[in-house]
Amino acid sequence: QGEMHALPAGRISGVAAYRVTAALRAISKTMNCRLVYGISDFGLARDLGVSVKQAHHYIAEYEQEYPDVRRYLNGLVETAYRQGYVETLAGRRRYLPELKSPNRNLRQFGERAAMNTPVQGTAADLIKAAMVSTARKLSQAGLSAGLILQVHDELIIESPQSEAKQAAVILKESMEQAMTL
């Protein structure tokens, strides 16, 4: 996952990915995550502990380097205004009546939800599918190993040492094949 944030950090800051520092990677990680929430210059400045001017610069550089991200997010908002809802990749819908509100703050909340739901909701769909698949495959294999915890995009299995390698293979396959992207 470090590389996922190192590459954008390097592109935005103009340094090779292998020269990206932990501080630059942290900025990139925050931006990658927060842009999906429709963060403002002010919000990013607060999250990173930098000036609003510097945050504006980071956002402008990011959007220049990755224009398709902004197009995608804007397209989600346009679709939400047109349809009144957005969907996850699995087809779950989130209706957004806030978009019809005369209250600007409520409309902006709806726009952020329109950007966030397809991404975060699809991630939730994916991890749930992986959990179901993992539990089914562990049972079918006759293992006593079992899922004990899910944290964000991680699944944790408790297993006797003798089953650990087989359980790890099942978990890896279940997570990689949970959904076609």
C-alpha cells in the first residue's frame, strides 16, 4: 500500500517514487482518501497542518496530474443530481434527497455523499463478499480456522498452526476474487 501513495506523492512533488519521504507519502495518502470526500482547501489544510494556500497548491497539482479523478467524481455528482441516487458496483443505491434541498450545506453534504458512496460503498460490498467467501471456503475445506475480525480492508483469521498455510491461501484467493473490478 505504500507504493499506492508513494507514486502520486512523487508525481505531485516532482520527485522519483523511491525518493518519496514518509511526510510526502502521508500528504498523498491524505489527499487520495480525502478527495473522495470532496474536501476543500481549508479542510485539507486542517488535516495536513499546512496553510490553505499550500493545501490549494497540493489539490491543484493532484488534479493536474490526475484529471480523471476529478472527472470521475464530478460525473458521480452529475449522475446523482440527474437520478437522485448513486450506486455501488454491486448495485446498492443511496438516495440523496439532500441534493434538492434549498439549504446549501445540505446540498454540499449530498454532493460529498455522491462522491463517497460509490467508492466506500463498493469497498464495503467487496469486503463483505470476501468475508462470505472466506467463511464458506474454510468450512468446505473442513478447517477449524475462522474469521475473527474485519478492520477496514483487512480480514483476520484465527487458525491452528497446522492449518495456517491453507487458511492463508483461502483468505488470499477469497479477497482477490471477491468482486470483478
